[in-house]
Amino acid sequence: MPNRIISIYIDSFAGLNRSVWLLSFIMFINRAGAMVLPFMSLYLTKSLNFSLTEAGYVMAAYGVGSILGAYLGGQLTDRFGFYHVQLYSLIGGSILLFALIFLDGFWSIMTVIFLFSTVADSLRPANSVAIASYSEIENRTRSFSLMRFAINLGFSIGPAIGGITAGMLGYKWIFVLDAITCLIAAIVLYRLLPYDPSLRVVEKKETIKTGTSAYKDSKYLIFIFLTAIWAILFFQLFTSAPVYWKNNFAMSEEMIGLLLALNGLIIVVVEMPVVKSIEHITNYMRMISLGSICLVLSFLALVAGLPFILAAILFIVFMSLAEMFAMPFMTNYAVSRPSEDRRGQFMALYAMAYGVAHIIAPVSGLFLAEKYGFMTTYSIFLVLSLLVAISFYLLQSFLSPAHRKFI
């Protein structure tokens, strides 16, 4: 039995392009240092004495920059290609993270956070296009899962190191470490996957070639709207939950970091074998709906009156399952729908949905918590999660017959 499990696990990584592995390794380095976002709310409220609402506005500025960055990243990727967008995004993000070390004012921090997310999130559509370009249609879902595996492996390390760093050295050292890893990721990209001006990725046969603008594709826009709502709910993991644990249960930064690291660890251990076994499923919306049901269970764990440690662990576990079942299929649907010349635009809109979520998630979560309490807030999110799950399940009915078999 152990040998069989090991064999399944190894097989889940087989057959993927070398460039996909290199891009995933680069993202692992980058995410291993991604400590700023999970601890930003705590840094602002505990170290700089911002109110919950002020912290929410700063986090919302991150979301505004994320939207702009995703849009610019998609436009630049379609025009100049994915390589330089990724490289300059990593370098620029490193510079702006270093700048945050010297700031402590509300407006200065909000401005630099906005600039940082604009530069950093231009990486996302470029990276997605790169993965799609170097993968085959039949293993594209698994290629995106490998990328997420690398991201979550890094993220399982990052928050734990961030929590220890914040507890021992102070929050500002988190910015230093994150800036250094961004720079290292840029160097690795430049050295191990250098730009070749003669490189031309061979066009592959696409599942669907619409040939239309993403902004005129009404069915895709419905999908984007639901994705944004889904992400608002999921991002409570990084925005309101750490503050809830700190304020209500006096949980240490080290413990919060370990809890968040558990999310990455679950994805690392479980996702690739699971996706390998289900990557043949083309009914994407039903899988996304299953992930949304896991969101329902995650918020249920918080409001069910369980011992707080058990509730926190169950919240992390169900959030991880939601991420595992929904996100790879969301990304695969978004990148498979357009023709290749429109792919950057479609992926930009997809990334912008997460940017919108970055704005609304902290503002809604922290504002509602400050006004009505965390239990009421999470009860509202539980109901909203159920509505999102139903909406994704029914979305297939609104799609044209030509598209239904893929969703």
C-alpha cells in the first residue's frame, strides 16, 4: 500500500514540460517569501495601531492595485509576451517591498501597497499564459496544479517563517525577506529560463476559440463575477481570520503562521494526486461548485461553537479543499476558452476578479466584524458561500450548447 501511494504521487508529476517545472520552481522561491499579505492586517493594527477599518482600506488599496496590475499584465503579455512581464514584475516588486520598511503613515503605506500590488500582480496573467503555452491541453489542469503545488509549498514555508520573524525580530523584517525572495526569483528566471528572441511557442489546438474580446463575452463575464464573489469568501483566510484569532483568542503570531502554513501543506500533499485522478473531468463548473460547498463547511466550522483550536483547524482544512477543487478548474476554464491571441486579455480579466476580491474581502470582513462581530460576519459569509455554490452548479444552463460539454 505505501508503495502504491508513492507510485500514484510520483505519477501525478510525470509528463509535464521542463519549462513548466522551471516556472513552478521560480514561483516556489517567490511564494516562500510571501509573508506580507497574511500578516499585513496584524502589522497595521498591532504594530502601527491602525483601526480595523483603516487596515481594511489599506488592504483594499492592495486590491485596487491588483486589478490595475492584472489588466496591465494581460495587455502587456498580449503585446510583448510573457517573459519580460514576469521578470520586471519580480524586480519592481522587490524594490517596492524594500520601500515599505521605511514607512509608517496611513497614506504613504496605502500608496506604496497600491504600487506594489500593481507591479506584483502583473505577473499573474503573464505566468498563466506561460504555463498554458508550455503545456498540452490534456495535462493543462495538472500543469496549473503543479504551479499551485509550488506556490503552496512556498506558502507552507512562508507564513511559518513570517510568524517566527515577526515574533522575534519585528514585522518590518517580513518585508525584507519578501523583497529578497522576489529578487532571487527574478535572478533564477533570468539565469535558468533566459529570454530567447527567436523563441516561438508552437500554437496548439485549443478547446474553444472564440476570437472575441473577453469584455464582450457575456457568458465568460458571468463566470468572472462568480469567481470574484468566491475569492472574496476565500480571502477571509488571509484578511479577517488572523485578526479574529488574534483579537478573540489571543493567538500568537507563531501559531497563526503555523495555521496558515497548514493550508499550503495540505495543498502540497494532496492536490497533485487528486487532480491527476480527476483531470479528465471536463465538467468544470460542477467541480468549482464542489469547492464552493467546502467554503460553506469552512465558515460553518467557525460559527458552530466548536473549541476554537478545532474550529480553526477545520476552517483551514475546508478552505484548503475549496482551493483544491475549485481553483485549478477555474484557471483551466479561463485559459482554455479564448484563442491564443486573446489569452492574455482573458487571463487579465480572470486575475482582475481576484483583484476585486482583494478590495472587497478585507473591507467587508473587517468592517462587518467591527460593526456586528465576527460570528455575524461569518454567518453572512456562510449563506453567501451556499449561494455561490448553487450559482456555479447552475451556470452550465446559461451556456451555449457548443460550450456545455466543456463545463
